Amino acid sequence: GWSRSWSCALMPYDRWESEVPLATPEQSTDVGPREEVEKMKQLKLDHDTIKTSDGRSLEGDVLQYLIDPLPVDEFLHEIWEERAYVVNRDDSSYFEDIMTFEDLEDVLCNAMGDEEFGEILFFKNQLQTHYENAFRAFLDDASVVLNHVDKQWPAINIMCQKLQSRFPHTFCNMYLTPAGSQAVHPHSDDRDVLLIQIWGTKEWLVYGSPQTLPFSDEQVGKSGQRLAEGTIGPVSLSATLKTGDTLYIPRGFVHEAKAQEHGSLHITIAIPTQDFTWSGVMMDAMRQKLREEKYNKWRRCVPLTLLPNGNNDKDWDNWSHEMDDLISNISKDISLEDVLKVFKNKIEKHNMRQRAAITPAGRIGTPLRCHQGLKLSSKIYFIQGIKYCILSPDGAGAEEEGGRESTSTDSRQSNPWVTVLFEDSQGREMVWRVRPHWLDSLSSCFRSGTMEVNQLQFNNDVSKCFFAVLLLHLGVVRRMEERRA
């Protein structure tokens, strides 16, 4: 039903009416993370069934699956940490068992309902901005970034778990970018990454590394600090990723990317190698060792006479000897076994939280949705008795069944937003602000009676699905029941 609260520009996702469910009961019953895990056992990520598109067995090695046909040994000995590398496959179905663009509705709804891990960011014109929800953002030509998508989609979570046979821990971020857009400026990362292209195309430029194997505070082009033009250096790799392709970028290598025609969806598999460094694990082990009671002396504040503006002449020699003794003692007190034990415990905490994120007990918020979202082949129809009109700037407008527009083409193009007024058979009203180029799809949907999502008048498949999602959640259209396989 409709209510007074529908009078805002667009309902925040968690306030949409309960009578307009995220999925119809026929689609949502008995679907959950446990069932999804069982399904994944039958897909490419299963140890017995990982195969390339030409049928070759990869013997359960997910890293080999991601970089195939490049052999893992060659990757680890000749490319790892040394140079960027691209795999072009000409196989748009290669990663479909991990994710497709038709999974986006479920993935994003999972994130918006996750009170702990659901971090979605929006970027437009390379600046972070705000939207009511991810569907509206992408339709308005904003990039959508979902951090830790591995905690929102079971297949990606399982992929990360299986990669533990090669790396201590991995996690994933998702990047959905409109055509012709570049979400962020050129920058470097403190991790090695494998990028897998799920949908669309994206052009990448990879440069060199200003700092060899940087730590987190040595990343460049981040925290609002743009790299000055002419300081990036020459391009070391230029590549266009198409659906099914893979790109490896080593830690510290500056890179930038721009979505091509129709847009792009890729998953970044992050291998947090800054946390795997010798200096990093040694620091963690030392910190743990210094918590022991025999080192309680070193919990005290550094003498003020040694700190800036202090008179350090008197105490310098004494504390210099104390520091030498500490370094000598702790170096004898820490073994390689201690270092690796601390590292193992730290990594296992991350892996446990990752595994728990796709279980009912491990989530705070709504349960996971899996394979419930709209597809291009889904059919929608407008609810009988609903009328709408396009309000002109002065608030006046003509209405009729099917939504005859009251504004001219010229006025649509000159106004950045247009207000749509809906009225149901009981006379209840709500308003919705839209971009002018959405109006043709709105009109065709209401005129057609029943139509497939694929028939909506947008120039890319993701926008078609997202617009249908918004209409469905507004409660002005319904989805025809589909037979479940």
C-alpha cells in the first residue's frame, strides 16, 4: 500500500513498503546461504569440476582458474610483484559461475541490509557523493563501489576461501561504472590485485611504482592527494578488459581505468600483501611479545626529557643502553615459530569473519538473498488503476491512464530532474524525481501492459534491470511469477 511517507523524492531502501517485498514469496522460500553453498559445489569452483572453457581440468586450483592459460608457477616466479599482466580470453561466460550482472540486485540488496559489512560508496566526476540507493546512483551515471563484496555474495566468498590454498587471505571489492566514467584518479595500492571482468568493458592504464612494494602510508593518489600531471611516469601496460578477462596489478603500481561503451562491472580480488611482509609480521610478533609481563617496563611513557623540547643530555646515555638491552633481549626471545604463530592467529580471525559473513548467525541485518533478483527475461506489468503524470516546473500537469507526458522534449532536456506524480485507484498520491531520459522507459512500461525488462529503453542491460527494480520497489509495477528450475 501507499502512505504519506511516499511523498519524499525517493524512499530510502529500508523504508519501502513491506507490501512491496524484495522478492516474491514464490521466489524467496528456501533460498539461503547454505543452499547457495551447496549449489556452488556443483560449479567451477568445486575441486573436482574446475575446468577451462575448452574443458581442461584445473585440479581444483582457483588461482589457475583466474589466470588460465598462464601456468601458476610462471605467474608466481616471473610476474608476481614484478609486472602487470593481462589475460584476454574472448569468453564472456568464463566467470558466470562467480557472478553475472543479473546478480547485482541481490548483491546490492544484501549490502544495503547488512548493518556490519554493507559499505557502498558512490562516485560521480571522480568525487564521492550520496544517493538514496545504488540503483538510483548508477541510473544517474554514478559509479558504485561495494567494499567486501565477498561478505555479500556466497560464490565470491567461496572463491576467497578456496584461494587460501595459495594465499593466507584474500577479499574482494566490486566496481560498477557507467559508460565513459572513471571512478577515481590514478593511484597505487598497498596490495596485489587480480581484477576479473564480469560485464562490459574497461580500459586500463598501468604505470610503474614510485615506491617499491609500498606500505599503507606510502600509497600515492589517495586521501584527496592527486598525482601531479607528468609525475606518474610512462605506461607499462595498456589493456582493455572484456567480460571474462583477468588483469593482475602488483602492489604499488599506479593505475587508472575508464569504462567503455555501456559500462563496466569488475571484481577486484585483493591480496593484502602489505600485511604479509616480513617487517609487518615481525612488528606484530614484537607487539605481542611486549605484552608479556616481563616487558611491563616498556609500557611506560617515554621519559619527557627525551621527547621534543626536553633536556635529553642527562638521560640520553642511560636510555640508549636500556634500548640496546631491549633489542638484544627481544631478538633472542622471538623465534620464527613465534612470528608465524602470531601471523597465523591474525589471519585466521579475518578468515573466520569472512566465512561467518555468509551464514545466518554471522550476519547483522537482513538474511542473504541469492538468485531472487530481476533478470532481463523477467516480465513486469503495471498495477491496474495507477495513473501518473509528469509535473511541469510550476507544478501543473495533465494526467491520463498510461502516463501521457505534459512536458515538451526541450523542457525535459533543460531540467536536470523531473517530478513524476503517481495516483492509485483510491486517490492516494506519491511523487518520484527522475532524470528526463528515464521517462521513455516509464512511458513504455505503462503503455505495454506486460513487458520484459529487456524491452526497457536504456542503452545497457544493467540500467534496464535497475530501472525495473526501482519501479518494483516503488510498488507501481509487479513481477510476473516465474517457474523455478
